[in-house]
Amino acid sequence: MQIILGSSSIARQKILAEMGYEYKIMSADIDEKAIRTEKPEDLVMALAKAKADAIVSKLQTSDDQEKDAKPSILIASDTVCANGNPKLHIGEDKDAEPTLLITCDQVVVYEGTIREKPSCEEEARQFIKSYSSKHAATLSSVFVTNLKTGFTKGDYDKVEVLFL
């Protein structure tokens, strides 16, 4: 089984490595700031879907895609089709094991404002300093697509954090 990690996240790479998986890294190359929603729950799902869509598009148009490639698990961070169940054509071999696309995203909500990855080291310091003795929430999404059947399932989780 081949795994493609659609993220440069050190934490996600560490999880896969500690579980004994070998993987390749593939970038989604999307403009995350162009995707906006009012609710943070919708944002983490929309971002994870957009990353998956971008990677799937790259895979579908790749000239060097092998017809008999091994089944894959594709993990992208920071992802749903209009009907929620896209019909994808990667791995159409009926005898092949399912290929899973796993995507995720995470944001912080602080004082009603959605905070994504800091743009620089100084902004990261400001974020951390502002959290002192206050509450923030992290919202994380996971979205799984079976690329053989097109079946999808996703959800998000919210964790409240008090910084002391």
C-alpha cells in the first residue's frame, strides 16, 4: 500500500512514521485564504476538501500515473463534492483494494475570530502572548474519500483550551 501525505506538517509525518508507514509527501498548492466561511466548523471541512480536490486533480492529470499502481492512502491536511459523494476515476480496477484519501485541517477560534496558521514568526508570538490566561478553541476536521467507490465521510471536533 502506498501513502501520499498531502501536508508538510511535521506532526502528521511523525504520526505516520511512528506507526511504521512509509509515505510520500504531495502538496495541494491551494490558496487557503481564498476559502472563507462564517463558521469555523464549515471552514475546516471546506479547506480539507479543497486540498483533497487539488491533489486528486493532480493525480488524475498526471502523465506518469501507472495503470496498475498499488492501492494508496492519500492524506492531505488542511477537505466535500457538491453532492458529497464524488465519482472519481483513480484506481478503477474492480479487483484492486480501495484507495483512501484522508484529508484534514485545523484552525483556532479566539475571542470569536478564526485564526489560521500565523503568517510569520512575529505573528505566532503575538498569538501565543494573546492567549495568556484566556480561552481558545481548536477545530480539526477529517474527511475520508474512497477513491474506488466515491463514498465519503467526514466530521470535525472542537476542543476548548485554557491558557494559564
